[in-house]
Amino acid sequence: MKVYKFGGGVLKDASNMRQLIPLMKKENGPLVVVVSAFGKTTNALEKVAENYYEKTGRAAMILSDIRKLHDEMAQELFPGREDEAFSQLSGVFGSLETFMALAPRGSFNRIYDRIVSCGEMLSSLLVSAWLNRNGILNRWIDIRECLLTDDCYRDGKIQWAVSEERVKNVFLRENDGISVTQGFLGATADGHPVTLGREGSDYTAAVLAAMLDAEKVVIWKDVPGVMNADPQWMDTGEKLEEISYLEAVELSYYGAKIIHPKTIKPLENKKIPLYVKPFANPEAPGTLIHQIQRKMDLVPVYIRKENQVLITVLPRDYSFVVEESLGKIFSLFNRYRLRVNLVQNSAISISLCVDGRKDKVEKILAGLQKEFNVKYNTGLELITIRHYTPEAIARVLDGKTVMIEQRTRGTVYFLLKA
């Protein structure tokens, strides 16, 4: 059993879908194919959810544009509109339009998951139909019927024991064939869709691999492998030939976009190797992530997080920041589910660097200002360098103002203002 995951960036148009066929014709199963939403579909569906919830009147127009893009891809792949894929796409859009015809009810996060989850449903239906059309027979599987989650919408936690039993019953029914399913999704016990966290399709692939005792996972990307820097930011990046599970966890934790942060643990538990390979060159080795006991001599690895906010909190009476105050401060971040990326404290203040999620930051600031004096800076960038050298540090600091600097044995962090 192998698990392949295809991201939205590699299956973004009909041309790339055609490239999928020669790659898949080399496989005869057992194989699970996990698919993300096409291109920027998730971003567009997020706008649909926001506009529907806020009753701006623009949600239907944005959804119409998404439908047009999927319809155009389907027409290019299946001339004549005779394939069953067209009715399947219409079914997804029709169900969503019926849902949006009613006034918004319930929390935004629940509505978000109902709407945004449609992206993976659409892409997986098209991929399955396209493979079948080209003689690569496969079963389309609705992952929402397999992965049971709690009701923590937008960041669902998988109920492992029940989900594993369901996954084995469904995916191993014909264990010599190819199955196509969705990443990023699960569902509650009463059937409400739940997403597993932004970019969660990698995690889905790892979960299925662990539950099915797969021999390997391959994540197909539009880059040569795991790079030591985002090539869109630093064009002199180098590909890492291999890294350990531990190194991959560190990189994903600090914000490396190549792998979802939760992906590694299920694989490490079962010692399943993970390959990150270029979709445009399937024969290339890519990067291997696996168990490594020996000490590795790695080049500096740069991780950049933009749109950061620095929040500094001070007691109004200039007393020490004690445990009780810290508990109140961090409980706000936990309540609004905003991760703290960096912490710096002094005798009478604590500074926290967080992602610039405007809706969440505004609520947290309002909560903090009820009891504390608060200062904040926006539009910052957080640079993390693993295996740093003086030359690597100089490279990222040129022309920047350092707001916070922290160092450990192997990692240095800079919160920078341009």
C-alpha cells in the first residue's frame, strides 16, 4: 500500500491534469490518492463563507466564478459534457447553493467548514473521473464517512480508534486497486463536515498511511523537494536530499510551508518514509524524510513568516508579570485559537509574536486592554534560521530593524521590521 498526495498547486488546470496520467499509469495499486482543492479554490471558498456569513450579497457571485473555473476545466477534459463528472460537480454546487439560500445559522467556523470543504469534493470527483476516463480504474471515497472528528470546526481532532476501523473497512475492501479521496476533511458523528486545519491534506495522507500500514507516502509538489528556503523568497535555495523526522517536525513547527505541521507524527509512529517529489519530474529523487540516527551536517535552513504582529503587554501598576497574569494573557490566545510564534519577557512586560489574523488579533487586543496596558506593531516578519552561521544571519538582516532576537544551540529567530 502506498499513499500519494497531490496538492492544489500541481493539479491547478487541465494541462497539469493531463500530466497526471503517465505518472498514474505506472501504478497498479494498492494505492490511495489524496487530493487537495484545485489552485486557489480554498481561498475563494473562504471569501464565499465570509460574505455569506456577513450577508454582503457577494457570496453567490464569488461562488459562480468558482463554478465557472471548474466547469471550464471539466469541459476541456471531457468534451461534449457527456461524462458523469458534470452531474457530480453540479450536485456539489447545487447542494451548496441550497445551503446558502437560507440565512446563516450557527457559528462562523461551522459555516466555514460546510462551504470550504466543497473544494476537495470537487477536485477529487474530477480527478477520479479523469483517471477512469483514461483507463486508470479507481474508486472514489468520501473521506467524511471514514474520518470521525470532534466538533472543533476549522481544526478538527480525529477520533483515532473509530476512524481507523472505518478506514480499514472501506479502503481495504479492494486492497489491490486505486482509491481517490479528499484531504483536509473529516466529519462529526452527526455528519457535519470539519476541516483539519489549513493545508491539512498532507496530514490526511499521513493519517491514512498510518492506519493502513502503508509502505511509503509521496507528496507531489511544484518544487524539487524540501528546499532550505522558499524559492519565491530566496532564489538561491538548495534542495535537501534527506532529513530526519525530527528535523521535519522542527521545520514545519517554525512555519516551513512544504509540510503540514501535524503530518510527521503518524508517520514516525509507524516508521513510514515520506518522499517530497516534483510533479513535473516524477523520476527525480526529491527529498526523503525518514528515521535517521546519525548526526547530519545540514546547510542553513531559512523560514520566513510574513504578516506578523508583536503585542507587548504591561501591568497598569508596573508590578511584575506573575503566573496569574500570564494565565489570563495566554487564555485569551487559547480562546481565539491564535498560536503564539515567539515570546519575550522582562520583569514588567511580556511580548508575543503572532500571525496577523486581523479578526482574532482585534478581539485579543480588546480583551487584553481591559486589564493591561497594550502596545502592538503590525506588518512584521519572523525569520527563523536552523543550523545558522554568521553569513546566514547577515544575509537576512540587511536593511532590517530587529525588534526581537532569540538564539538556541541550533536555531536563531529574528522578528524584523523593514
